[in-house]
Amino acid sequence: MRRNHEETTMIHLPATIRLAAVLGLAGFAALAVCSGAGTPARGAAPSGLSDVYMRDGVALAGYDPVAYFLDREPVPGSDSYSVEWNGAVWRFASAEHAALFRDRPERFAPQYGGYSLYGMSLGKAYVPDPRVFDIIDGKLYLSRNGAVRQIWQRNPDGYIAAADRAWNASAWSDVADQLVP
């Protein structure tokens, strides 16, 4: 299935690419298999991890999930507009955004519980940077950083398919050191 990459949105961040990291991650590109990528069902988190990546009970580091779609950029949410869903507190920039999320949370919540797409494609729960994102086929994907985003952008269909498989199978790592900030 060909993805509509015209819908892709990203915030570019300065990134330092270490040669060792690039060499270590580049091998996965050869292993990524392109297959049909349906909508991933919410996987059950392995023991010790939450279905939603959060810190101090707050999802998306407090960014408004609806703003990614409507404003096409990450916008910090407010304590004044929050919704509890899926074990986490989600913050919003406005009452309207909170209402939209409350009515259809699956429409606006990031894929893979907000964990990094690339990490999930490897079966690992990597901490995302909510400022580095893409919207592909109406779904929000987060990346660990700009350098990692560049890696999976070489074959988005393959990486998304691999991440979908890992998420659906709950085959992702529950090793605490995989939650790399």
C-alpha cells in the first residue's frame, strides 16, 4: 500500500548524528520488510511498561494531541484542559481540542501508545521526542529524535509495518533500559 507522503508533517530539530549510532542502526534498513500496514490495534504492554508512554502520569510530555492534526505543529497543552484516557492525563491547548479528543481519542492519540515508531519497529519502547513527528495516512507517529526519523523515512511503509507487528504482538521489550530518554 502506498502511503500519502504529502500529508507528512515534521518539525526539524538540530541533531548530532554519531557515526557509531548510524552504523549500528543502518543494518536494520536492509531487514525492513514492506507489507500491508493496517491500523494497529492497541497492543497490551509487556510487564513493567504502560500502554501509553507518559511521565508523571502525563502523555505526550503535555503536548496537545489534537494540535498535531489541526495546527500541524506540537503545541503545549494546559492543566486547565485535560482528559484522562487509557491510564494517562492528556493536556490540550483549548476546551475545543479537549472535546474533540474526548469524543474520538483513538483518532488523535499517537500510534504505539506514543512510543517512538523506530524503536517499536525494533520491538523496543524508546522514549519519543514529541516535537519530532509525522502524520501519515491520518495517523500520528513520534520519533526519538531527528536523526532516527531520517532513518525510518528511508522506508516508512516497511518500518510502520514492522512497528505494527511488534505492537500488535506485544513483542516489544520490557527491559527498563530500553526507555532511553
